[in-house]
Amino acid sequence: MTDERPGGDPVSDKPTPDISTPDERVPAEQSAGPFDVADAAPEDDALLARLRGVSAELDPVPELVTISARAAFGMRDIDAELAELVRDSATDPAAVAMRGTTDEIRIISFSTETVNFEIQVTPEGDQRSILGLVTGASGPIEVQTPSGHRTEELDDLGRFWVSELEAGLVRFKVTPESGHPVTTTWVSL
Amino acid sequence: MVADPTELLVAAAGGDSAAWNALVEQYNGLLWSIARGFRLSNADAADAVQTTWLRLVENLSRIQDPTRLAAWLATTVRRECLSVLRRSGREHLMDDGDAMDVPDPAEPLDAQLLVDERDAALWRALRQLPARCQQLLRVLMAAPPPSYAAVAVALDIPVGSIGPTRQRCLDRLRSGLEASGDLLGAESGRADGPIPPGAPS
């Protein structure tokens, strides 16, 4: 569920530790404090504390990043089934190796057991245009971003088009015939 | 006082936005430091951190063992960072353990902004360290300080290597300061002042 790439994760060699099931590979968080190794020299701790102070001054977490993190909670869609990312040509190692420039068409797939999304993305500067194909659902498709959404109609073949979408995070939501909504995982376009 | 992340996570899964905000308070600094440790620009780092929180939202109702939340967040943001680097064709940057000969998009973090010249010297010395050292120290600098378990998964290194590597990187930092003629906390009375002669290194 947390691993978006069932066929092997091309981005990281290690799977994401799954917080939904027990996993012995990653130790539980220590409760003893931030530095759970006791042999650190005091002068090292002091130097690191100074670095932390300088870092807080030079590279603090931007306010907008904190606001976005809080706002993420409002994007929770508790009724929707999650369609996982199954392919992304932009992070597929083979596709990346073949790629000459970053300005080519990007193809992204999401799926559940019954619904599939094929998204073809064409960059146009800071904007994106999308040609999509949805199987297993019909009717409207909602194109959601963290700041809003728009609704497009799927045609008879399950296709939809989106133009002038700002680059950034997006997800798609449909309601299949069964009536249970499906939303894709977020992806950065 | 830091609230128990397990309780916060359960409360957030139940719809408590205050609990969610407390989780953000506790871990956003860590996520930011990890993204910056990958030398992502402000915009890319912000994107990776935001995506990580959205991924947690997606998984909130499926969590049964929240004790590894920090590790999960750290791994997720690490993966988002690598994804950003891969999409932009910069993934090789983190493969090189020693070279810093490529422009850092995270610049300018302008040391000129610092009033305290010793702090500026410290930051300049930090920027001269090998990439791996900078990355580790940047994550260890996060506020509030992360657990070693979270640091280990964030950087994909064994927990047991963090202490020794930290010590080695800080030693190199001191050496760099000395070599550049910058005195480390030269003012008397500073708790983090110069290392006394004969101190273990």
C-alpha cells in the first residue's frame, strides 16, 4: 500500500517501512531522547547545537511549507479507494536512461483492482496539458490540486483532456459504476 | 513537552486536526532537513515535504503500528527527494561521496546574513565538507532533533554508523575551521568554545 511500485521500486532500493504491519527491519522510535547513543562527546553535542542554531537562522522551514503540511489534513478523502501509482515514465530507470531531454511526454499509470488511469502529460513551460484514459469508471473526473479542483467529463471511450494545469501536485478522482469513489495517489507533474 | 506520536496519529486518524498539526510541528523540521540534505531547491524541497504529508494523509486510516512514524516519514520524503532528482536528471549528485563541484541549487544560504562572524565561519566550513557529511549534519540539525532510527532510514545508513560518522564529520568541520584561520567560538566563556589542548579528537 505504501509502495507505489509493485514491480520493484526504481527510486529506492529499500521498501518504505510499512507502518500498517509489523516490520522488524526498522527499529521502533526511541523514547530515551533525540540522541540515543550515549558515547557522543560533549563538545560534539555543543558544536551540533551551534550548527542547529545557525541552521535555524539561515535555513528555517518556510512558513508556506508548514501551512501546506497542516493543510494536507484537509485533503483526506476517507471514502475513496486509493489507486496506486504503477508506472511513471519520469522515474522509470529504463525510460530515464533513454531520455534525451526532460521535455518529453510523460506517461503515468494508476490502478485499483477495477479502475485504471493512464495519464499522458505534456509540459508547456510551467503548465501541463493532460490526455487521460480511464477504464472501469464513467462520468465526471475530478482533477484535484492542493489548492482547488476542476471537473472534466470522460467521453464514451473513457478519455478526458486537461489544459493549462499549473505544474505541481495533482490527483484524479472518479466514481465507478459500483458507486464507490476511487482517487489516485498524489503525483507531482 | 512532546506529545506521544502514537496518540497523535490515532487522534489524527480519528479526524482531530489539532493532533495533525502537532505531528506537523514535531516532524516538519526533520522532513525539511532531509530534503535540504539532498540539496533540493526551496521549491523542490517544499514539493517533497508536502507530498510526504499528503502520503501520510492517504494512509492515515490504515495505520496499525504507528511507533515507526518518524522512520516512515523519513523514508517517504527520501523517496520523494530521489524522485525529484531523477525527474530532473540530477540523481547522480548523491552518488558521489566527496565531490561538491556542482552548483548547489539550495544556495544561496547567505552566510553574510549572519551577524556573528563565528557563525558565518562555521557555516562556510560546513559547506566545504563532503556531501555525505553535510547531509548527515543537516539532518542532525533538524529541530526538534530526530531519533537516530529516523536519521538512519532518511539517509539509508545503519543506525550504528551514525555516531562514528557524526564524530568524524564534526572533526573534519573543526579541522576546516582551523585551516581557514577561523576560530571556533574564540570568545572566552562560550560553552561550546575551542577544544582544550589534549582533548580527545
